[in-house]
Amino acid sequence: MRKSAQYQLELFWLALGFFSRVPIPKNTPYSEERMNQAGRYFGLVGFLLGLACAGSFSLFSLLFPVSVSVILTMVFSLLLTGAFHEDGLTDMADGIGGGMTLERRLTIMKDSRIGTYGAATLVMALLAKYVLLTELASVTQMLAVLVVAYTLSRCVAASLIYDMPYVSDLDSSKSKPLANRQTKGDLAVLIATAVVVSLLMPTGLAVMLLLFAIVFRSAFKTWLIKRIGGFTGDCLGAAQQLFELISYLIILAWLIN
């Protein structure tokens, strides 16, 4: 039965295998339909990755200063995901920044080479992440920060599939398994995951993060529609990275004011 616990577990394994480098059972069934449904667990994957990174930060902190622990945790995070989302941010920046037409933008996004827009965006994103995490580590415990930011940003990114058209070529897109559709049930799981995990923060801060998630999603969706008429897999990666950074900014502003 499709809605059985076993079926849902298999969907989770697919999400984990697609969105991270964590090994999954080799006998996990695969189909395009299953991969689309697995997107509902994108946020849950973020939750587990956030836990892993928070654990690594705690261990590094036993041996090194905060700044060193942060950079080592960032490296660990990149290894866990294979820089999957950072690659999307870089490609989107190159494509939308360097292309003057829709066709050119999509072509540039698919190019494996990094251009000026992509390089500058990647450097600034990593630098901002390092600075923000270093500041946050000096004023709060990192467990809730990393878990909430990793989860919420992935929920926001995956939710864009629900009501946006896919505009890239299906045969060559890196995000082909996410390209087809997302049901109301899939979206409901993402929303529920975002709300529940956000409650790890104080209530007021949790509400603030969720409100900003709604605002960011709406603004980013509108911008993408204007620039390329929809979304690509790279755009989802970019959405994740951008809202992760926004989450850190919001949490830091809340804590120091």
C-alpha cells in the first residue's frame, strides 16, 4: 500500500540520497513519480543534516576556537551535501546575471564552468555564512540555529515546486527528479515540518522566521517568474542557500536586540 510506513520510508531514503551524499539502502526503489513525492521530505533531510552539523560543531569546539570550529563545520556540511545547493546558487547567479535572454540564461545555468557572477556570489555567500555563524556561536547554542536554518530553508526551496512552472530541459537538468509536480499533500508535509521545527526557537522568533519564509518565497517566486518564467533545479538550490543566510540574519538580529 502506497501510504504504508515502508513506502514513506523509501521516499525518505530517496530524498536523503538525492539531497545529500549520505549512503542509502541499495535496494531502495526508484521511479520518477517516487522521486517527485520524495520532495516532501526535503525539510526532514535538512533537519538531519542540521543535527549532524551541529554535532560536528560541538566536537570541533572541544578542540578549537569558534572561528576554526565554524569553518570546519562548513567544510563538513559541504561534504555532506556535495555542495549541491551552493552549485545551484552559483549557476543561477551566472545564468540570470549574465544572460540577456531566457534561452541564454538557461544555457549558462547548464554550463559547468563558473563565471564572474557565480564566483562572486559563491564567495560572498560562504563569507557571509562564516561571519554569521561565528557571531551566532558567540551568543547562543548552535544546535537550534543550524537545525532550524537547515530545515526551514529546504522547506521553502522545495515548496516552490508546488505552484511554479519548470522551465529547463528535462533531459539535461540536474534536478530532473523534481521537475514534474508536487501535490497538496507533499506541500502540507513541508509546511508542517517547517512549523514544527521552527518551534525549537522562542515563539516570537519562530513566528518571525515563518513570516519571513512566506515573504521570501513570494518575492523569490515573483522574481524568478519575471526573469526566467519559472524555476530550475539551480533556482531551488539558490533559494535554499539564500534563505539559510536570511535565517541566520534574523536569528542574530533577534538575539542581539
